[in-house]
Amino acid sequence: MKSLLTHFRFEALALLAAVMCLVVSPYAALVPLALVVGRLGLRLRKAQRQQAVLQREIAALERATQHLKSQAFTDNLTGLANRLLLADRFQLTLERSKRNRVEFALLMVDLNGFKIINDHFGHAAGDLVLRTVAQRLMTAVRASDTVARIGGDEFVLLIESFEDPDELVHIGRKLIATISEDITLQSGATVNVGASVGFGLFPRHGADLDGLLQTADEGMYDCKASGLMELR
């Protein structure tokens, strides 16, 4: 109460003056009352301006926070999920899988011939190829699935549900066909890359992310060596 009176000292004194003026004349009280209303109006407008500034600062902080989150969880070049976000999505999928008693899969995709393009046409061309492949991977899967770039020309797809494990081979072939389509560089040159795909199924091939990635990685190198995909 003491703090409130200190903050509104002028208004309190003006109201006291208005009360004292009432003893003399009601009209005499109008002057201090008008001063009180005017002063309160100024305070209100100032508070509104401060509120608007505060709202803008909060909005800026929220945008900055969202930007930092985006940087922390996405790959800067492709905009795909990075390894950190993949691990988070994996944990959520793992919990749902255990609860619903269903399988899910990790697909590892490695590009064939990417280094040749990167060395011959330069890093800008290599970046364009990676961004194009990322877009093609995103359009080839469902919105509920996660596509991540975990480094270099390696990508991982988290497939949450499927009716038959053999369906994954079909998905892998579809991905290879999509990735292998021609890519036109900014110079006008046309290039293409191939892809090798490996699979890791939960719980068949492991109970954690590292275990499934290892199995998928081994399958991917088998695919690269033989040109064939198969579920282990």
C-alpha cells in the first residue's frame, strides 16, 4: 500500500485537494479532479506504449528461440532433420512401437557417384545435388516419416509403420529410382547419382538407435557391393 501511494503521490494529493475543495465549492473540486483524470490518462497511454514494446520484444525472443531450435535440430544445407532430431524422433517412435507392439524401420541411404560430381563440378554443385536428393526423399515418403541427413552424402529414413517387411524393399527401390533421376546444375550440365539402401528393423535388428543404424549400415554396404537389396 505504501509503495502504491508513493507511485501515485500526485494523484493522491490531487484527490485530497479535491475533497478539501468540496468544502468550499463543488466547482472548485473540478480542477484537481481534472488533473487526476489527465494524469491517469497519460499513465495509461504510457503503459500501453510499454506493453506494445514488451509484446514486440517477446515476439522477437520467440522468433529467436524458434530459429535457435531450428538450427539445433535441422541440417543447415538441406533443411532435413539432423542426428539430434533423428534421435528424438526415434525415441518417440520406439515408445509408440512398444506400446502398440508394431515394428518400425530405419533405412540408410548412401549416394553412389556423389564424390565424382563434387570433385569435378565443385562444392556448389555438390550442395545442389544434396539439396535435390533431400527434396526427393521428402516427397517419396509419408508426412509421418522422418528424413534425416546424418553427414556427408548419408541419409536416414525413419519409417514408422508398414504392413509387410517386404514392403521396405519396394520403398528402397522407389527411393533409388527417384534419387537416380537427372539433376540439372546451374551451369546447365546434367548429372545423376545412384544410391545404396540398407534396412534396420525394430525389434528384429536391435533395441536402440545405434544398433539399428549399424544393421542398416551393413545392409547398405552389401547393397553397394552387390547392387541388390534384401532384408536380413
